[in-house]
Amino acid sequence: MKLRALKYLFVFCAISAVILACQKEVDFQDISNNPPAGGGGPAGNNITGTWNFVGMVASTESSLVAGSGSAEEKAVTSYGFISQNNKGTITIDATKFTTNGIAYSIDTVVTTELYLGGVFIDKFDLDFVFDMPPSSASVPYKLVGTDSVYFSSGFLSLDPSAGPTATAPGGSRISWSGDTLILKTVAVENRTEPLNGATATISDKISQIVKLKK
């Protein structure tokens, strides 16, 4: 395989990996190993009610490795963003999250570093821009203890080809900043996939924070 010929394929796979990671089961460890802040919310920290979608912050890193030894090709792709043009509401009752007209925009740059046989070869950036059109859905959930929620069919996805609601199970840690409800998801996944006639090992890590305010 030729590293430069594969670089855009690597970026495509890395972005797809991030989208998939958002829809997976999560490890409730903070990426920076800091526990989420607690307290400071409404009386009893009750999450039920109708909330305005304030926005979403995410940081991601995905590594893709193919081959071995001096022929090992590796791409490390990362990006972060703060969502813009945030719209819509989320109503939480005892059993479900109901999104209504959730929409947002992302405008960021994906950075990829390429390595061959463990030696740095190249680095390049690629614009990553999309507008999530307004969408509504209902997502069942369960409280886990007093500081986490589990979604049987996922919560907010980063997939621009679908609605903002993910389709696979996942969970989020609850915390508060004054009267703002914060849902933090950290997903870590390792898997192998075929890539251009070879087998690639893919490692994904994503931290996603969703903020809601009444």
C-alpha cells in the first residue's frame, strides 16, 4: 500500500470511526482522569422537564494501523469542536428523552499525522463542516445510580447522514453547572477492519459534552 494514496481513505475511516464511537457503549471514565463535577443543580438535581439545547463540545482521536515492522502504516486523526447555531429542546420524563427540532452546525479542521515504520512522514488538515437539520425523536433511558443515564438506543450522534439521535446503546454521566444540566459521554473502542486488501487496527476515543438549560 502507498501511504500518500491512502491518506484520504484514512481520514474518511477515522471520521467514520468517531461517528461509530459516539453510538457505542461507553466507559464512564473522564479522558483526563478527572471525575465529573457534581452538585450545584436544581433542588434534588431533578433532570425531568423541558430543556433548551445549549450546545455540544467534543474532542476525538482515532488511530488506524495497517501492516507491521518497517512496512507498518499508521494514521492518527484528531479534531475538536464546539457546536454552533444550536436549536431545539429536549424534554425528559421518567422514562425517555424526547428531542424536538434539535439542530446544530459544526465547522472544524481534522488533523491527520502519517507514520511509516514508526517514523513520522507527513501531516495535513482537512475541513470538516456540516449542518445537522432539525430533527425530533424519542429515546428511552434508565437512571444508573444518581449520576448516570443509560440510553437503550443511543443519544446525540455526530452522523451528518442521519438525524441527531444515535441508534446504538450508550450512556452519559450527569453533572451540573449552576442551572445547566451537563451530559458527558466518553467512548473508547478498539477493533479490526479490512482496508484495501489488508487488515487495519482502529482505536477510537471520544469525549462528548451536551449542555441543556431550562
